Amino acid sequence: MREVVYAKYYGTSWELDAFLAASVVPVILFGVFNGALVTALVPLFSDYLNTDREDEAWNLASSVLIAIAVVLGVCAALGAWLAPAYVPMIARFPHGHVETAVVMTRWLMPTIVFTSLSGVIGALLNAYHRFGAAALQGLLANLCIIVAVWFAQPHYGAYALVIGALAGAIAQLVALLPRFLLLQRFRPVLDLQHPGMVRLMQVLGPIAIGSAAGQLALFFDRFFASGLTEGTIAGMNFAVKIVGFPQQIFVTAIATVIFPLFAGQFAHKNKPAMRRSLTTGLQMVLFLTVPSAWGLCMLAGPIVQTLFERGAFTPEATVLCAQLLPYAAVGLVALSANVVLTRCLYAGGAVKVAIGISVISVALNVALSVGWLPSLGARGLLLANAVSQTLQTFAFLAVAARMLGGFAARPLLISLLKVSACAAVMAFGLAAVQVTRTPPGPATLARIANLGEHLLFGGFVFLALARLVDSEELQLATDLLLRRRQRDLVPLP
């Protein structure tokens, strides 16, 4: 819904390009600090909980939260002050557009404090298997942006996006506080000598490097795209967000449940349970993302047209985004699998190896981007990301197998073959339907009906075939969506 509002009011304009460029540094800082902290903190926090040291766990968590507020507050202030120096290096726009991006960056910097605090608090709640409040974070943030654009865009133009982003970051934190404070465990302490804090600092550096490596891919994408035609950054963003929708719906739910589970199993040195949990998680990822990727490729035009083509989003913008969408969709399966694999490796202590693989993956991504940019343009940037993510998946699988003393490759391969066959037949059916159907008219309802018919047909074909080939992932996915296995993907023996 947020991207639909973006499209209606800004299309693929330079204003949206400027906002997306301005958000690069805040997003990178959030990804580095929050991603690293959550990844490093959750295993330590779970270790204390699982060994009946809850008071120690909360001394550590409280110290981390206060440290975040102080450190990121300083980073936000420095980032706002230095924005005129680094924003022009990210956004290779005309001078007036760069100035707009600088102002936006300054207003966006405080969001890293609120979103990082929200991320850590949400992870702590997840460790207690309280997923509901954390799941509302994204909804509130998006709602604030939508409302801000609706009401403020006529008066403030592109700055309405900044108003919404800042309000959304604050709302995320406020929404979590009641459930968090009900635990009655937080205390105003900053104990840098706490043993858990010392352990955290020892592993935080390498994990932060790994998180930074992943975030740098965003920097280079925006940097390379800013040198292409106006609207390229916005077009890539729309394509990536469409692909990210099934990932957010399905894979984030899997990862949210599986990371505390991995941490608890590793704390108990239960490698057989970790192997089963990893296999189950990857099977569900394949079942949910392989058909999604095929569907996005086959229905790129109708999806973009139905979602976005209105207001400032012209038919030319539809063509641009629809051409980019298949290149982004190719990487969906690998990107989603890496979310689960990364959490497994981090929970299992293979941090440095995972980081090394991530750094190599980013370097490969940049090299492929440079090579394909002249001939493929933005499509080359998306394809480079897909290829590097896929190779990263294979590397992660090899490390996970070694770390866990083996890996159930046969069930995973069987799942991949079954799901791929069902999805391929579904894609062929969608292609046949598109050839025989008359394109819908310009009315929004007609486009929605047309896309809905295609999605229902594709979903029915895939699920029927999955049932026919006796896919166990069908039941696993049903259990996940119905929250029947909210606490455990695989019961602890």
C-alpha cells in the first residue's frame, strides 16, 4: 500500500529518486547497528534465559538499549551535520535535486535511533515468544507514511515522505513500549563491564562488518542507478518492493520464529534439532518463494499496471518497472533462503565465516554491476544482485552442513524438484491464459479483476499440483500461516 501511494503521488519522478537517495545512509546505519546488535544479542540473551539467569539477561539488555540511544544519537547528529559532504557522492543528480536530498537526509537521520530501539525491543519480545506487537511495527510505519503523503503532499511536496518516515519511526517504538514495559524487567543501567556486554562487544565488530557488507549493496545500487535516466532509482525501488512483498509476508514470519529457536537449540548443544529446524525452514522458503518468483516474472506487466498506474505513475513508468521486475524476482529464492541461513550460522557461532562470505558476495555484486551496467543498465544491477545472492546461498549451505555435522540434503532436493515442477507448470498455464485473454480496460476495477483471476488460477494450479505430488511443505506452510507452530518449527526433543 505504501508503494501504491508513492506511485500515485510521485511516480518515477526525481523527487522520489531524491528521497530514496537521502534514505541510503540512515538505512545503512540502521542495518549495520540494528542488524548486528539483534544478531549478536539474541543468542546471548537466550543463553541467559535458558540457563535460569533472567536477571543477568535483563542487565545486559538494559545496558544495550541505553548504549544504543547514546551512540546512535551521536551518529544521527553527525550524520545530519555532515550530510552536505557525503550526499552528493551518493546522488549524482543536478545541483537543485542534490540540495533537496541533503535536507531530506538531515530530517531522516533521527529515525535510526527510534527504529534501532524498536528492532532490539522487538527481538527481546520475540525471545519470549511474543510476536504480535513486533509484527505491527511495519504496519504502523507504513500507515504513518501513507497518511503523511495523503495530507501533506499538496503542501510540502516530496518532504511529505520525510514527515511520514519520521512519524512512522516514532510510532514503531511507541507501539512496542506497553508490551515491553509489562515485562517489568527493564532497568536504567549501563553496565559496560557486564560479562554479557564484554562478550557482545567481542562478537559485535565482525557481525557489524557483515551487516555493513550487506548494506553496501544498497549504496552501490543507488550510486550506479543515480547516473542513469531520471526515475531509474524509483523504478528499481518499485520492482524490489514488489519482490519483497512475498518475502515480508512469508519469509520474515519464518525467520522471526526460527532465530530464537536456533539460539535455544544451540544453547542446548542440540545439533540434530538444529538440522531438522534448518531443513524445515528452507523447505518452507522454497515452497513459498519459488512459485512467487515464477508468478512475478509471468505477471510483471499486470502487477505493475494494477498496483501503480494512476496519478503521477504513467504508462511509461509501468513499462520501465515491468521490465525490471523479472530481474529482481530471479533473486527472490536465494535472498529468502539467506535470511534463514544467516540466522542459523550466527546462532551456531559461525559468524566470521558468514561475514567473509557476505563480503565476497558484495564484491562480486559490484563487479558484476560494473560489467553489466553499460549493456543492461538497471536490469544489470538487479541481475548482479540475484547472481551474487544465489552463490552466497550455496556457500552458506556448505558452511551450515559442516557446522551442524551434516545436512539433510536429500529431503531439500526432493522439495526443490517438486516445487519447481509445480511452479513451472503453473507458469506455463499463466502464459497460456494471458495469450487467450483480452487485456483489461483502463478502469482500476477491471485491472484488479484481471490480475485477481490470474493469481487465483495460478495459485489453484500450484496448490493442486502440490497436493497431487504429496508435498509435505503444503501442510508445513498451512501450519505456519495458521500460527499452529508459532513457538517451534521443530519440537525440541
